[in-house]
Amino acid sequence: MTSRMCQPAFASAVSVFGSHYVCGYRSAQTSCPSSSNAVNTGKPLWASENGSDDYNAGANALARGINRGYIDGKMTAYINWPIIAAISKFDFDSIPPLARIFPS
């Protein structure tokens, strides 16, 4: 563990460790490990940003990532961003066009 993580003030200020794209960005999500530093803190671990695939291709990877994150990475939360992706101006035809509801 790094020296900062061993400091009592830091340890008391942080209640959860989150990591972005622990399964890899836009991947099949077959492996979702946590770092040894994060595991060694004893704090809850979250996949704090995952999923950027559209609904045609992303469902299988999403389901796999939720399971692999718990099994491989000891993560107890998995945050996916489909709403953010839906309101952003991506060029995926299969992401719902919520941007039309909330014009910029």
C-alpha cells in the first residue's frame, strides 16, 4: 500500500474506492480485477464507471462485467452510464436519442 493510504486522516476521509473501466474500456468484460492497493485498504470497492456500449452489443458484456467485478475484483457496486451516453451526442444509432428531449 502507498504511504498515503496508511495515513489515518486519509483512511477516515475515504469510505469507498472506485475505479473506472476496471474491465477495460468497451471490452468483453471477461476480467475485472481490483488493484492490490485498493483491496488492501479493506474499504468497499466499486466499479465507478463502466459500460459505454450500445444496447445491441453491450448487454452480454454488461452482465458479465457485473459478475466478474464481484468475483475478480471484490467490487460491490457497478455503475453504468447508459443515460449519460444516451444524452450525449454520440454517433451510435442504437443509443436512444434523449438528446432530442434535452436540446443543448
